[in-house]
Amino acid sequence: MSEPTGAARRRGPFKVGDQVQLTDPKGRHYTFTLEAGKNFHTHKGSFPHDELIGSPEGSVVRTTGNVAYLALRPLLPDYVLSMPRGAAVVYPKDAGQILAFADIFPGARVVEAGVGSGSLSSFLLRAIGDQGMLHSYERRADFAEIAQANVERYFGGPHPAWQLTVGDLQDNLSDADVDRVILDMLAPWECLEAVSKALVPGGILCCYVATTTQLARTVESIREIGSFNEPSAWESMIRNWHIEGLAVRPDHRMIGHTGFLLTARRLADGVEPPMRRRRPAKGAYGEDYAGPNADGGAGR
């Protein structure tokens, strides 16, 4: 039985073509690709790549300046934060939430819109495996080119489960019986009609938006279209801790707001969503409110 795509690059001794992440004594990271006969240079000296080729992961190398560097393969969260960018990447904290709450499973058929630099695509491909299907849509050809290079660099070549289309999702979506749809784009509400036709009953729509106005309009549009259950929306934040002797405290900086996530489940055809029993706060909607698509609606 053959190994899943990219698995061989994640274990065993370092080989030519492997990505290596060096960590210096101050915790700073440096990522490069191993090439025979090349040298890695820093302001603290250099060392030959050949010194690492054939060595086990977790080795320590010393530069000509006698500075020790720990050598490991970069984890996927490390890789996506250091990859070349065309657009902003989906941060690992949000990618992890998407994989969990959109219930991405091995073999899933997934559609993604807004590829950016290929960060989320890499997480999704690793989750669905070679037997799944990820069809990614990116409207900008330059972003698509960068994303393809980043994904193929991580997996060591083209991934058999990935198809990348340059163009707008709502104009080009031809997939049917899709299990999950992930929308990372400026106006996800524009794609809801097409998405609702592609998703299987019980399938999950997950949207990633940056602002409260986008969030409000997306939620109201999902409610209005009538093909989904009541959406759930949230954001996540990460606070690291400083632990040094008796100094155990939160770090002064944290990874705060990056974006909002919301999910909704596709209803069976012909089924109306149950009426919401939660009463909105008094004044939440003005007397002239006519829905998200009317002039002066939410998010306008």
C-alpha cells in the first residue's frame, strides 16, 4: 500500500529537497530547502547543507561562528506562516477551527473559494487525503499561481485530490454532491445560491470573513435563502504564556482577531427551516428593515 501524498517527506533522515526549520538560541526560526553542496549563511556564520543530509530530524548543527541551531522539519503551521504570499494566509488557529467545526473528514468532497496563498488548501488536502476531492476557486490568476507553488512545495509535487480553477465560484461552480463548502472571500453571500445547489443535505457551509458588517450580511443572507439551518458564528483568540522559573504569566502580546467563522448545515430539499424561537433584542431591527438585500439592510 502506497503512502499518502507527502507522508514520506514528514519522517526519516533529512533528504535533499526537504524543508528544514532551524531554531537559534533566541528562538528565531529560519526555513530553507536542503540542496547538496550548498551552504546556509547567517550573521553568526555558516554550515554546509551536507552536514544535515542523512542526519536524523532533531539534530543540532553549529555554524563557523560556533552558534548551535536545532534542525527540524517545519510543521504545517510553521510552513504556512513562512510561505511566499500573494494574499493574506488563513492563520493556523482559524484553519484548525475550520477543520474541526466544518467536520472535514478523510475522503470528503470539498469546495473552497478564495485560495489566497494556499494555506487553507494545504490543511484541507492533508485532512481529506488522496481519496478525497478539493476543488479550489481563485478569481486572481497571480494568487492561484502562488498558491499552487506553495501547496506543491509542501507536498513534494501535485496533490491527486486537488483541482484549482481560476475564476469566480458563482460563475464556474460545476461540482455536485459536495460535502463541505469553505468560503474565504469578500462577499460570500453572492455565492449562496450556487453553494446551496452543490451541497448535499446535511452538508456544511463554512464562511471566513474579516469584519462585523460582512458577518452580519452573511448571516442574514443565509437566513433569507432558506436552505440552511440557523448559522453559528464565533471567533477564536490565542494567548501564549511566558514560563521562566517563577515568572509564569501570560505573554504581553497575543494572536487576537484575525477573522470571524460561521457555519450552517444544508437542509433537505423542500424543507423550510424551523422558526427561530429566540426573540431578538428590542430595537435590533428598525421599523424600515426589509432584509439583507434591501436598500439600507444589514451590512450596507
